[in-house]
Amino acid sequence: MSNLTSVTEISITPIRPRDGLTAFASFVLDDKYFVAGVAIFTKLSGGFRLVFPTRKIGQTNLNLFNPIKREVGEIIERKVSEELTKLYDRQLTEYKT
């Protein structure tokens, strides 16, 4: 399954870090689905974790998007983390020059 999953057109919007939240991401999954509002948090052990969007209705949180298969979630997390790392590296390089 993992070779069939593509994550493209990744867009990262950094925010002022708060409680581990560092940015939001959007991307296209398998050239079929646009996914937006994915929160990117830093992990205490290093790296990033994704929190997929929900909507609160009354006391209930409804998942708007959430990978069902672990491999798909791992692919999305890896691709988004790679893009975020590239963005931070570019910003660091620009800051130094």
C-alpha cells in the first residue's frame, strides 16, 4: 500500500510556537484529496507529530480527516516533516546571510 500513497503540494505555514504547536500544513493526497488544517507539533524526543483536523459539535469532536492505515499516516508524517525541515533550514540560511 505504501508505494501507492503520494503526498504532494505540501504547504507549511509556520506560527509563533505555543505548547509545542509550530505550524500548520496542507497537502494533496494521492492526487485526489486536498487536506488542510493539519497541526504540526514538536515531539519531546525530537522530530514532529501531526494532529489532523477535527470539528467540535457540542461535547463531541468529529474527525474531519484521519489516516486509517498506519503506513499512510507514517508516510504523511515523514513527507510533511521533511518539508518543514527544509523550510526551517532555508530560514536559518537566510538569517545567517
